[in-house]
Amino acid sequence: MKKTGTEDSFEASNEEIETVPVAKGEVIGSSAPNPSVESDVRSIIAALLGIPPDDMDEHRLLEDYGMDSVLALQLLHHLQARISSEIGMDDLNKCHTLQDVISLSLNPTHPEHERKLVPDTP
């Protein structure tokens, strides 16, 4: 997928996003790893960024891959549709890495996800 900077590129990327069936609410309240959610989140983000899912380092900043506010809105739409409607933009804005987005997706309503995603400030 080529990033052209136009709205047409998003429509094309929609077709390229690999989906993994996940029941809504399947992992809410669970802290156990869920490979299907992790895989789905990784696939969604990779498709939006136009890179292979296996090339993503889960601890690298998403902005280093080219994530911007427009892509973040598209990501939010996909996460709400496929993972949980409980995920909000305020929560997503606290995510800086793939691992942060996975953690949020696994526990969208868990009060502790905010502490995990936002570094302590002195």
C-alpha cells in the first residue's frame, strides 16, 4: 500500500486490513494475553501505516512509523468497530506504542490502563 496523503489511500487500505474475528467484550476485565486481539491490533495499525505487521516493534513510538492525527482517527474507528466501542480518543491519545494500543484494547474499561500508558511525572 502506498501512502498518497489522500482520502483514497484510506479506502484502499480498508481492503488490505487483515481481520481476525473477535467477539465484542471478549477480553474486557481480563488481564490475560489474547493473541487474536494482539494480532488484530497489530494488523490494523500496520495496514494503516502501510508496513508489514512483522516489521513493527511493539515498543517503538507510533509517530516514528508515521502515525498522525488523521491515522489515529482511522485507528480509533477500526478499534471501536472490531475490538470495543468502549475505546475513546482520550484513551487512544495516551497510547504512544503498539504495546500501549494492545494494552488498551485488552482492557478498554479497566481503570489501571491509564497508569500503564501514561508515564509517571515528577
